[in-house]
Amino acid sequence: MGSRVLLVFYLAAVAIASVECNSEGDALTVWKSSLVDPNNVLQSWDPTLVNPCTWFHVTCNSENSVTRVDLGDANLSGLIVPELGILANLQYLEVFANNLFGSIPKEIGNLTKLVSLDLYRNNLTGTIPTSLGHLPSLRFMRVFSNSLTGPIPRSLGKLKSLQILELNSNLLTGTIPAELLYLVRFGNLNLFNVSDNLLQGTVHRTNSTVTTIIQDPQARK
């Protein structure tokens, strides 16, 4: 009787894992359908497979759940879709140096295991979602060289694990939140770059181990 109960639990666990893998594959398939891929780098992304773990540019853990998406410098055009927010175990989202446009979905803030968010050198617009402040494991956030607007969210000051924050070469306005300046002085932040924006105010170097880069907004003119 006991072995039958264990078997039932095992089969249920396998079924749940299979559903999760299929959901992650579905999310990535939705993203693929929104992208223009002239070099066919996503050719292996076959939605008929049991899970996406055999696809190129996708890495999974031992439970066949997606942990990395590596699509940097792949000549892709299109949107970052909100469906990516269901990739619960995603640690690295690397889509830098493409031609992605539109806004950063607020659903990226659901990726609580995310360590690295690299969206730099694209054509992204809109504001930085406040939900990105809900990523406790985030160490590297690089969104420079886009056309992001609006203020820097105060919520980014909650990212206690953050080591590199590069927001430079956008169209950000307002002042730098005091919560972020606290991370510069007392946190783990080693590189903080907000140069080449439309920000007001100045930052004084308060920690010799931190590189803080900000320039007068008049320098853009």
C-alpha cells in the first residue's frame, strides 16, 4: 500500500513538472512568434517538443525548468513579451545588442530568481517598471543604450544584491532616488552608471570601491 502511495505522489510530481515545462515552452513560443529572426537563430524552438530544454540558446536545470535564455547579439527584432514572467526559475535573461523595441513588461518583476538582466543596446522605450525592484537575487542590471524615459524607480533601491547597475545613454529624467544612493554608499553596488540621460543633480563619490558615473544633463546639448 505504501509503495502505491509513493508511486501516486511520484506520478503527480512528474505530471506537475511536465505541465510547468510545457507552460515555459508555450511562453517562449509566444515570444518567438513576436520576433523577426533573419538569421534563424530560433529555428530549434519547436513547440511540439515536450519541453524547451533541447532548444539552442536555452538552458534548464535538473527539473527541466528554464534557467537561462541567451540571445545576445542575435539580430532579433520585436517585443519582449509579458509571457516571459512565468519562467519562475529563470536566472539569466541575455538579449542585449538586438533590435528589440517597445517597453519592458512589468511581468519581468515576477522572475524572483533572476540574477542578470541584460537588455542593453536595443531600442526599448517607455519607463523602467517599478516591479523590477521585486527581484531579490538580481546582481546585474544593464539596460543602457536604449530610449527609456521617465524617472528611475525608487524601488530599485530594494535590490540589496545589486552589484552593477547601468542605466546610461537613455532619456531618463528627474533625480536619482535616495534609496539608490544608499546602495552606492552602503550596499554591494560596484558600478553605477547613469550618465548621458536628462537627470538633474549631482552625485559625490562616497565610497572608493564604487564607480559612480553621472554627468551634467547640459552635456547632451
